[in-house]
Amino acid sequence: MPAPALEHKEAMRMIHIENLCNTWGDTFSLEDISLDVKDGEYFVILGPTGAGKTLLLELIAGIHSPERGRIMIDGEDKTSRPPERRNIGFMYQDYSLFPHMDAKGNIEFGMRVRGIDHDERARRLGELVELFAISPLLSRDVTTLSGGEQQKVAMARALACYPKVLLLDEPFSALDERTKSRLIHEMKALHHQQRLTVVHVTHSQEEALRLADRIAVMMDGRIVQVGTPTEIFSHPATMDIADFVKVENIWAARVKECTHDTLTLDLYGHEVRMARPEQFDCTEREVRLLIRPEDIVVGSGNRTSARNRFHGMIMKVEQRGFYHVVRIDCGFPIVTVVTKNSVEELRLREGASVDIFFKTTALHVVSV
């Protein structure tokens, strides 16, 4: 009976990377990269500049050959196959449009190289023009297009030959914030409509949060955590990841009691309770306690659903976009975010006394 389950698992994943290693220059290497990307998944590789994200993408595309490891795409071993035999669409950060061709020529280029006949090229071009609403751009010199227009043409070119996988290398990094926000929305709609398998490389946490089904965090040539956006941003596996995803509330704490489902911790003389993580070792004593600002409630009175309640004084209230950041001294520093309406209704101001609440399930603990 195990064979059908294995076949089902193979059918579910579009990309399987196994123990991939590659040296780049004298100082950098990818080390034992193993990943699975599901069919139809929007998978984001998130990490700082220099982590090896683009190199990994180029290995998947076949632009470079790995020194060791295996790359499977749709159940076939593509490790030694050239890029044109991997059925992959690739869009670089700078879009890499051919400046001597108009937009139409750029979109049709891959189809011409593959020998697709005129009628099929015309039909596919029509589909892509409608999909990206780029009819007015077809005869334009690509050097005269805006960043957003260039991206649409580059995306149409990447999709022209019906790739099974679309690889995106920092696709929004060169765009202004307004254009970026609009195109992220359009990318999400495109993925939903086409059910593409997408691997998207970025250093932007906003892009990862808005687009990803799952995220792989990459640092120094290694994959250090894979999970949903909630798992990555609320439950980072290490302090390096917590720092990278900008968890603002990180406290040194000591374990007082550990049961099968609850941890009780001492936090600067205050008792804090949290749900015990499944893999937590009860012999640990010194830990780091993490909670995201949006998981902290500011108010007054009793909150029976929140086991952890503290009283403090507001040290600072500052506007950050549509929200306000409130910094509170509860005997330890706490940062939370609230809406403008909450600031007004609760009369949150510097020097005011407040109660703060957070649930046992909102906390996360990291070993040190």
C-alpha cells in the first residue's frame, strides 16, 4: 500500500531539490540545499543580499550546473539538462529585454527560437496581450517603456512558451512604491488565475507576506527555515531569522516550569505563561521570548481570554503609515501597534497608564 502514497506525493510537487551544493568564486557556496515546491504553489525564497538566492534560482533554471545534488522538475531529473529543455520561464531583476527589438519581438523571441509556427505564435501573443493589457505597447521600443510596462512585457515573454515553472528574481525591486503595490496585486491575481508554479526570490518582507503560500528563508548559502508566512514571521526558528524579519519584542527570559502543554517563564521578575512548543526541551532554562507587536492588545479592565496581563506607562506614541506604534514600559519594554481610532478612543499618549494583554498562543520561544 505505500507505493500509491509515494506516487501521490511525487504528483503533488513540481520541484524537488536534493542536497544541492555549488561554489561561487573563492568565498561563497551553497551548502546542501533541499527543497520541495508544490504544483501551483507561490514559493518565495526570502533572504538578505548576498545570501545566494539568485544563484539558487539560476541552478534551478540550468544556467549553472551544481557540483553535487539533484534537481527534479515535474518528476523528471533535470540536473544536467540545458535551460531550453527545462520548460521554465525566467525573469531577471532588470527584466533583460532585448533593446534592439520592440515589445512584440521580445515576447515572441522564445517561441521563434523553439520553432513555433506563425499561427500558434500569433494566437499565443493574442492571449498574452489580453492577459497583461499591453496592446498599445507592442510596437514600442522597449527602452521607452516605464518600469511597470517593461515588467509586463518581460512577464509575457517568460510565459510565452507555457512554462511549468516561473522563476522571478527580485521582480519589483526597481519599481516605485505605488507601481510595486499595484503589480504585486496583479501578480497575485495572475497566479490565482493561471495556477502557475512560481519561485520568487526577494529580500522584501512585504512581497513575501503578500504573495507567498510558503517561504524559505535563506542565509549564507543555506536554507534555515521553511514555512507559511505566519510560521516564518511569528515563529522564527533562530534569533538570526527573528532579527531579519524584524520581530520588535525580543526578551531574555528564564524557564520556571515546563509541563506537557504550558511553559511558565520569569520575565524580568514578571510571570509569563505560554503554550509549550511541541519540540521544546524542558531541560532548557535561558531562552528568548518573542511576540509580534500586532499580537499585543492595549486596553483596560479584565481580558479573560488573555492569560498574560501587565500594567505599564506609555513612553512614546509615533505614527507609522496607517498605524501608530506605542512603546510601553511594563518593567520591560513592549512595542505594540494600534489604529488611529484606538489611539483616540483609549486616549493613548506619553505618560498615560495602560494595561496590555497577550494570549499564551501568541508567544514564541527561541533557544539561546
